[in-house]
Amino acid sequence: GAVVSQHPSRVICKSGTSVKIECRSLDFQATTMFWYRQFPKKSLMLMATSNEGSKATYEQGVEKDKFLINHASLTLSTLTVTSAHPEDSSFYICSARDRQIATNEKLFFGSGTQLSVL
Amino acid sequence: AQSVAQPEDQVNVAEGNPLTVKCTYSVSGNPYLFWYVQYPNRGLQFLLKYITGDNLVKGSYGFEAEFNKSQTSFHLKKPSALVSDSALYFCAVRDVYTGNQFYFGTGTSLTVIP
């Protein structure tokens, strides 16, 4: 089945630094990738939709200058948390849709990145 | 806007008993509904989906879900729960009208008691 690789799985950083999270589709091309944030035992909050070759679409309330998303190729999207602060500590998950599947209704998820900002 | 609600944060069920995890939805037009499961220390996995057709949808690991249009519900069910079914379950709706985003419910933690 389709595999989405997310890296790193865990990162600890100092307040004020930037952190980049990568999301790769390993055996399929993803025209669209989604970035979610998950709080402990809480829902997945959609942060943004990343389309290859165009600017990401951010959900209301998500700061686009803080959460920079780049989708430069059909297999890679990155999320950069700029000037991270402790309140940014969370579990971030990416997901992708396979462009080859005509109805491409199903999402494939990365294993997530636990970000801890000290 | 599309949305789903999972009214139960936690569901406990004895092993071997039937289980139900509830989900209700609010959508414009025909709903595209999904269930995903998140096992501890693992990513989310697709369980099943409803797009059109038969109201009873069968999915992975013996799970099924029933689409009920009059009650706007899409409850997840399994006839006989296993301890290994203990996980976090998410209902989701796909917004096909504005951008194909998936929106998730708040999740229900299922614990199957041996």
C-alpha cells in the first residue's frame, strides 16, 4: 500500500528556533498534502492544504508566516515552524492523496512528529 | 461548512461484546464519510468509507459502519470486540465542494477490557 514517510518523528528545540518537518510520499505522487496538528487526546486540526507548485491554503486561525509550507515536488511537502514557542508544542501529522487513484478519496498518513519546544 | 461530531470521548466495552463508536455529520450535499483508527505510537490508518451505494459499509479488521441519512449518522460498529481494537477512532468528512479537505471529529478512545 501507499506509504507516507514523515521525518523527524520527534524533535526538541529551544524557544525561538525554527524546525522543519518533512513529509514524503514514497511510492506514489501526491498532488495534495494536508498538515494536521493533534493535541493530546484531541481531534486532528487541519492546518493547511498543500498543493504541488502553488501556495498552501491555510485554515482560519493558522498563521501562515509562522507555519511555512512548501510543496516543491509531487513527493515532498515541508512544514517549517518558525520562531517556535512552547505553545507550538504538539503532534504534527501530514497526509497525502494519491494522484493516480481516480477518485483519490483516501488519505495516507505519515507517522507524525512530536514537537517539544523548551 | 462540513463537520462531524463524535459525542463520546471514551468508550469501554468488554472483549467479545459488540461495540459502537458514534459519529454524526453536518454537510452540504451528499456526504463523503470516513473512519480512521490511530493505534498507540502509530499513524492513522484508513478503516472504511461511505461515498454512495449500500448504507452498510464493511471495512478493515471486521469493522463496519452504517450510513443513516435521516439521522445524519455514520456509527462505527463491530460485532465482537477484541482487546487489540483498543485505539483512538476518528470520524471524518471530506469537503468536496470547496477544496477536498478532510475534517476530523474529536476522536473517541476505545478501550476493550479483557
